[in-house]
Amino acid sequence: MQLHRSIPCFAAISIAALACTACIDSESANANPLSGPDNSSIDRLNDKSTYYYLIDTVQHQVRLHSTAQCKMITRAKYEWDTSADINSLLYNYTFSGDTLYLKHYDESVLVRTSGTPGSLDGTWKVVRYYNGLGYEVPGESSGLTANRLITISGDKFDETSEIASTFDWTNTMGFNMSLDAIINTQDGMSNGPGEASSNHFVESGNTDNVVYMATMLHEFTIINRTTTSLEFARKGRTFLMEIVNPRLGSTGKSVTYRISTNGLTCSSTYESFYINEYACDWNVPEPLAFSNSDGFIYNAEKINRYDFDRCFQSLFK
């Protein structure tokens, strides 16, 4: 089984990035480390049994807390530590009247209350959003998310949203990386899409790369395009790229990406989620490349990267 440890940023909706990630190549594993008798009853993308949010009105912060954490005892042994609390910063905030301003790193959110002016308690609705790329998206949608609501009661804080129906999945970093990989592989210069699947939730910015490559660089001819798919022709072949069943929950996210050509299809499924007690109970037989100052694993990324890369290469043989 191949299991990799790294320290990338992870966010579900706009939840604070966590410090340590376990990356699982699920297809090349001898046994699925996340399968088992309890797995069918757990929705890892919306599991709030371990992680929760509290408001610190003294420091004007919203902080992420946990009932326990997954601790690395050795490179092949993990333990569910019920004495550990993540206690991580989610937002700094300012509040006045009916306006609540939240800031997390480069992301800023301006919301207004449907409750009583002057009181934090109530349901708050996003009215203006500045995403991590630094540009403003007015209204309820942040591009990826829509209907973003924040509920506050005492020191309790909860945030919900849904994927915006207008979000253009063909203009994400992951889609662009996959498109580049197809073009480069046809030209004999690529080994596959690599990390593309983990970047389908990352907006690529204001530039429409599909239009730019098709019209300015004349790399291919667009046959049909929707917000979730692109069909194009290049060098005598037709390709269909599709995003299938994207999900964005309170504690995770997942997406499946497919590429089809000449009657063959390859699929890549990516899932990122907070570690709970069940996911902590892994049996990992070999040493791991791991680095983290406090020895805790906060979230996991599950992806069939290597099998997808092999399938991708077979499309061009």
C-alpha cells in the first residue's frame, strides 16, 4: 500500500486549513484502509462528531476545536487521543450593528444578520465575498459556493453552503492541468495530469484558459462546452473531459473527473476529509514519509492517482 504524508492546505467550504494531511493512493493499496464494518454509515464529508467551532468574544476570533485527534505513535501506528484539541484559528472578526466582517488569511467575507442588530446571535447571510485570489465576487456566491449561511448561538458557530450551479468547473486549476496534459501528451512531452484531480476545487482566476488556448493559441477546436464538460478536437481525435458528482460538505469534499477518447474512458476520484476515529484506525505496514511538528494527522486525501495516470497514458498508445 502506498500512503504519503504531506502538509498541504485543506479547506471544506471556507473552513480553516489544517496542518497535516494523509494522502492515500486507494487503487494501488493492497487493502482499502478506509473500508470496514462502520464505513457505510459514515458520511466523511459531513461528519461533525469530532470537529466544532466556538466564538471567542474577547479575542474576536472563531476557532476550530475537536473532541480528539489522531496521533502518530510510530510511522506505522496511530492512536485516537481523546485529550487532544486542535484549537485552530478559523476567522478573525469585527462586528458592528447588523454587519459582521470575517477574515481568514486572504479570504474575507462580509455578511449581514437576519437577527437582532447589535447581537451576534442569529442567522447571517453572505452579501459580499473576497476570495483567496484577491478579487471580489458580489452577492451570495463566492464562485464555487452559494447560499452561504452562518448560524451563531452563544459561543456556537456553524457555517453551511452549497456548490453554486453557475460554477464553471472547466476553468479550474485541475481542469486546466488536465487539458495541458492531454495536449502535451499528444505532442510527446507529458507523463500525465499528475496532481490535477486535487485541484478541481481551485479557481484559476479571471482568465478563461479554455477560450485562450482554443482561440489565441489555436491548440484545439471546441465542439461543445458546459460548466462541467468540454468536448474538443485535436490532431484528428475527439476528447471529452467531464466533472461528475462534485460534493462539498462541512468536513470534506469529493469529485470525479473523466476523460474519454476513441471509445476509452479513464476516471479519477478525489476525496478530502477530516480524520475521525474510524479513519485513524489504519494498519500501515511500511515506513512513511511524514513530517509534522505536533505528530497529529488532521485530514486525509484519498485519490487513485497512479492507476489514473497509467490509464491516461494508455489512451495515447
